[in-house]
Amino acid sequence: MISRRITVLGSTGSVGCSTLDLMAQTEASGAGAFEVEALTGGANIARLAEQARRWKPRIAVTADPARLDELRDALAGTGIEAAAGDVAVVEAAGRPADWVMAAIVGAAGLRSAWAAASTG
């Protein structure tokens, strides 16, 4: 089975959580496999860290720079890179992936969606 590399921008919101749930169901049914490149979220560090521990992305990013230490602490010992801020979200969006779910609502998601689209 071919594994698809996925990035979920806004993974802690409703659409992002639904995306990860669907991926889990797909894997459980044997219909597909996923490798997560990046997860990005807002202020819900507990949910972002839980998702990161489950999916083991290369990087987890919070949009809130003031929460970076909290994210790093939550991911300590996992080998998952932690980053924060708008620039880090855009950089995560531009990482190589087969598929990107752009689930950051409104104008806040435009730069990251553009970065993902520009990567191809």
C-alpha cells in the first residue's frame, strides 16, 4: 500500500480534527496509509500535542509564539520538531507533501494556503 504524505493546517479546529479522524478510519479499514509531514494549530496546545503524538509529524507548529515552550514541553522526547508563529505556519505549509488540508479559516489561512499551492 502506498503511503501518502499529508500536512494539516489548522489541525486543532473542527475541519482539521475531522480530517485526522477520516485518516484514522481510512488506515483502520486498510484502504490507505498516511505519513504526516506537518500539523499546525492555534492556541489549543494540548490537542495539538495529542495529535502530534498520535501521527508523529516531522513538525508541529502553533500559531501563537507565546505558547512555543508549552508545545516543546508537551512534545519532549518524541523527536517531533516544535515551532511557532505565522512564519513557521507558512514554512510548514510549504514543506513537501502529497496533499495539504488547508483548514485555517478566513484571512489567517491565506498565506499558508498560498505557500502550499505554490509548492505544488
